[in-house]
Amino acid sequence: MKNILVPTDFSDQAEIALKVAAKLARKFNGEIYLLHMLELPLQLIDPINGSSHNLPEAIFFMKLAHQRFSKLMKKPFLKGLKVHETVEFHRAFDGIMEISKEKHCDLIVMGSHGASGLQEMFIGSNTEKVVRHSEVPVLVIKNEIPEFDIENFIFATDANPEHTHTLKKAISFAKTIGAKLHLVFVNTPNNFITSEEAQEKIEGFMNGESSEAYEFHIYNDYSVEKGIINFADKVQAGLIGISTHGRKGIAHFFNGSISEDLVNHSIRPVVTFRI
């Protein structure tokens, strides 16, 4: 985690995410790219060059953003860290994706209120787009986390052999943060299979990956969402990992759909990996 991207609108929720990013950057000797997107009204943007840097209104908003950055940089939790201040005139989603690739970021950390739904995260529906399309893991933070020292990290899977690469991503992430990985398959009444069948699916999913890297669990519950949350409670997980489809988003991983309630209702941070 050498390069960590943190989009911000300078809200309390964004600052909570930045605090976690700071802990990770300090632990891994990484750098933070703190990004603020100025989504100006179309009438303030040069329709020919697509530029707004020379307009008085744009200059005003740019100066305001720099003032907020200056105030934020004085926070004690950022002391001694290398933080790059970035203000861009883009649509938020486009800018986040562009900066992530340009700076070769290993992780994107974003804040979320959670209870109001994925569409109500601090940069609105753009967060769902980031979770859906990002090629690098996206860590969604909802609450203050005094120390981001994760002991137990659960990764939920439907054991689809076509998604084996996500297991590799989860194993790598767990090793990086020094957490014990719990691979969990949630068995539900509507899609019930026996333990033997589940074990067979998992063996196919592992595709030769050493089981020493994680513990495997079959957990029974009324729904996949409840199963993930309840299992996380059982093992006192500090982090939940899930996979997302770039085409359909967080609500369409596994064989049917998993409600965005998983992200909204879990009090724990969630990290997503692109399928």
C-alpha cells in the first residue's frame, strides 16, 4: 500500500476515512493522494477547451479548496506523512478513476454514512461507481476506528471457479495487513446444498491455492447478507471482504443479488475486490 487515494469533500465522514488511510500509510510507509473534485456548473466551464482554470468563479472555488486542504493538513494524525494535495475539475467518478490510475494507487479509501444507502455516500452515487469499476481494492469506512489493526478478516464467496482470482486478491490483502483470513460460504434455505457439496465447490474454487492461507467456513443463515454479517459478529471480524462485478455493481455478486444492505447495515469496514 504505497499509494493510497482518498477522495474528500472535507466532511466529517471523509475525515474518518482519511484517518484510516493515515494509519495505513504510516504502517506501510506509503503516501496519500488526497483528492477533491470540483464539479462546477457547466456554464463555468470553457465549452471549447473544457477548462475552467482561468475563470474567476473557478479560481474562487480552487482557492477555497486549498484553504480547506491547508486546515486539514494541520491535523495531528497527518503529521509526518507525505500527503499530496490534488484538486481537479472533473466529474467526481471520472476524476477518481483517472487519478487512481495516474498515481498507480494500490487502494482507495472512502467514507460512508451507511444507513442512508450506498447512493447517499459522501460523494453520492459516484461512490457506487467507484466500488463497481475500480481495478484496485476499495475500502469503505463508516465509523471511527481508533486503530486499524485487523485480526480477523472475512471474505465471502459463492465459490464460483471463474472468480478464483478474487480469492488471490483477498489472500494478498490479508497478508499485507497481517490479518487472519476466514473464507466463508453462506448456505441459505433457497439455495441449500450439503456440506459435502459446498466442500467440493470450495475445492474447485481454490484452484490449487494453499488452504494454509485461510480458514474455510460453511455458515447457514436465512440470507447471504445476514449470514455474512452474523458470521462477522461470530468471529469478531474487523473487516468484511466482498467481490463486485464491474458491469452490475455490488448488488449482483454471487448467483442472484446481494442487497446493498450488506454495506449499509454492517457496522464494520468493507473492502471490495473487482471480479
